[in-house]
Amino acid sequence: MTREEALQLMQEYTRSDALRKHMYAVEIAMCAWARRLGADEQAWATVGLLHDFDYERFPNDALSATEEHPAEGVALLRARGYDEELCQAILGHAHYTGVPRESMVARTLFAVDELCGFLVACALVRPSRSLADLSVKSVRKKLKDKGFARGVNRDDIIQGAEELGVPLEEHIQFIIEALRPEEQRLGLGEGV
């Protein structure tokens, strides 16, 4: 699937600007990790762009492993011939599916998903509303504040870095640096 096809599908299913920006952030992070690991940047980027595309239509409050998000989206992707390893990665980003994260693309998607949301939240509360002056130290401090960005699962952020086999601080810094050049697309930085 090309980026254009993935983008069209994501936009067809997702109306929320905030959710779209989250998927853009995950796309950017996945592409950066693919580049670092010598993997297929386009394939990994589409996983990031599509991982939550079905979330609004199929929200899955019951945390069903086989219905709603992400199962409905993956069924649609499979019907369109989307690569099975990438489908497994999308399923595996949600604990409740029970799908193990056996591939590096699956482990990476899990590792960047919650962290991207958290980093954007950290940037939004800064006077600059930017990633430009966001430090790992500041992010670590916010991770300890349970009242900040309550919807972000801190355990997933920590587990994600462990599954990638990199220190948490290194992973945080890597994603900050990957997102910085694209921060305006994410609703951050100057002019926001």
C-alpha cells in the first residue's frame, strides 16, 4: 500500500484532527526507526499511519480481541491485500488482542504509539508549545506525574523501550528528534 492510499483510507475513516495528528506522529516515528534499523521505511510508515484509522468508527470500549478496534480495521486491510506481518503489528499494538509482538515492526509500533502521544502532550504544556526545547529530563519528570496526560499508559512506554532493547532515555530522545522537523504538521511550534 502506498502512503497516498494509506492516507486516503485514514482520512476516510478518521474525522478527528487530534487523532489524525497522532497517526501522523506515529508515522514519522515509525519511519525514523525503520531508517535506523535498515527496514522498509514506506511499509513501516504506513503501519504508523493506519494503526488507529478504525478507532472512531469502532472504539472498542469492551476491549474485545476480535471485534471493534483494531480488529475491524485489520479485517479491512486484509481484504485489500495488506501485508500480514503489518496486520499483525497493528493487532499487537493493543494488549487486549492477545497478539504477540514477534516482529521488529510490531515491537516498534507498540514502543512509539503511547510515547508519541505523551511527547505531544509534553510539548503542548510548554510556553513554546514546541518540541524544540523539550528535553528527556522534562519528559521523565512528566512521566512521574500521574495527573498529567492521564490517558497515556506509562507502563506501555517503559515496556515498549524494553521490547525494542534500548534504554528509555535513548528512545525518548530519538523520537523527540524524529518529530521535531515535523512539529507544525502535528499542531506544535511557531504559529500554533
